[in-house]
Amino acid sequence: MKKLFGVITAMTTPFDSEHRVDYEAIKEQVEFLISKGVNCLYPCGTTGEMYFLSDEERERIAETVVRQAAKRVTVFIHTGAMSLDSVIRLSRHAYKIGADGIGVVTPSYFGCSDEVLFRYYVEICGALPDDFSVYTYVIPQLAKNDISVSLMEKIAGACPQVVGVKYSSPDFRRISQYLTVRDGDFSVVVGADDFFFPALVMGCDGTVSGCSGPMPEAFVAVYKYFLKGDYDRARRAQFITNQHCQFLKYGGDLSIFKNILTLRGVPGGAVRRPLLDLSAAEVADLKIQLDKFLMNNDVVFQKRREAN
């Protein structure tokens, strides 16, 4: 069964001036990310403004990414949603269009017992073929609900599709414990970008990274050097990713992500309301900061293309 690995870019969703999804811009983003060497694409997640999208929009985004990627990289679709019916609909659709697998965040907003969480994933997986890969997605600081190691073991035991977890809380102890699920045959990918290299050393498979979207080069360098066993260079590349995560405010303002893409020659588009886009003055300041950042880190960053 397919698994996530390496640099797994959580894609942004570009919107036009009328706040409609810009599907042509999504195609350009796919090409940009593949050209930079990322390993996997992960649309329609937190970075993709998932809760601001309709099911129909999410299905078309998934189709666009899968079709444009054309099997050149692994594509997992995030299908978590506020209603279970939507999760099942989106998950079945992802399988139908040929995605390599899905990620499903825990239920959000309402606190759920372990039994509720267990039945949630059992019902989702029961609607899918046994050989279609599923990652649970645990981000308790935003979704409110957590999956303990013992509960993860129970879910993995009941659901053959569950091959791993995307864990987005900076808790190394929990990460190491997840690695023991299913006698160690369980994929763990982290969501804390500054943990990428340490997580790889621990035995994790990669990082699902929003920050790698507008600036993937340093993340790609971390993974490349790790695979070569050049841990010193991997560590130094990780320091650069840490700096650029700070520069990107760790995804706290998605308009920064999108404007950097645009400044690098890829149409990033707007954010969707109620989120706010950067002002013209803020974009001008961002351009100055970006030029300085790329110049200071030209070992891993290629010269950007000027926007027209």
C-alpha cells in the first residue's frame, strides 16, 4: 500500500478576485512543486483552507491535482470535513479518481470520546477498499481531539487501510510512541516543520509541510542529504528551513504563502473570506524581505523568477 514520504507539500488553494477557485493556478502550483523536487502532494488540508471549500470544489481540486501530477509524484487527498457524510463522499471520490491515498483529520470543535473516534475511522474505512491507504491526522491544538497511542493501535488493528498518522503537535515522546504501533510497521509523518530532520533520524517517513509550498528548496535539501547519509548538511539545511518557517509565520497568515508564490512566478491567488489578503504596502515589504532571504540562502534557493 502507498505511503507518504519525504517532503509532502500541503498545497494552498488559489482564489481569484471573485473568490472562486483558480484551477489553472493549481496546475501551475503542481508543476512548480514537482520541478523543485517535492515527493508528495497533499491538497485540501489546513493550508488549503479546507473548511472554506464546498465538497464540489474539493472534488474538482482533487481531480485537478491528480490529473496534473500524472503519477510523477505521490498524491494523497485530505478528506477530513465537518460532517461524516462529506468525509465518506470525498474519500470515495479520491479513490475513484486514482489518488494514492487520503488523510483524514479527527472530528473538530466538539470533544469526542475514544469510542467516538474509533467508530469514526472504522466507518470511514468501511466505506473504502481494503487496499486504499489512509492516514489519520492528529492536530489537537486546532481540532480539539487527540488520538492516544493505545487508541491508534486499536484503530490500526481494526482498519487495514490505516497505514500511518500525520501528527502535527510538537511532542517527540508521542512521535516515538506512534512509531511502535503495529509492531513498528506504521508510518509516521510530522506536521511540525522544524522537526523534519530530527523526525527522520527517529524513523519517521517525512513531513507534511505547508511552509514547503512557497519555498520548497530547503526541505528538499534536508531529505536529499538525509538519504545520502550526510547528516551534517541535512542539519544545516534544517536550520534554513527553521529560519524560513519563522519568515512564513508558520502558516499563521496564508496570504504570505500565496504572495510569495506569486513573487516567485507562480500565481498564488487570494485567500477566501473571512481571511484577509495582504495590503499593497505589505506585499511590497514582503518582496524586500523575500529577496533578502533568498540571497542569504542562495546555496539551496535558485534565483526566483520575477512576476510579470
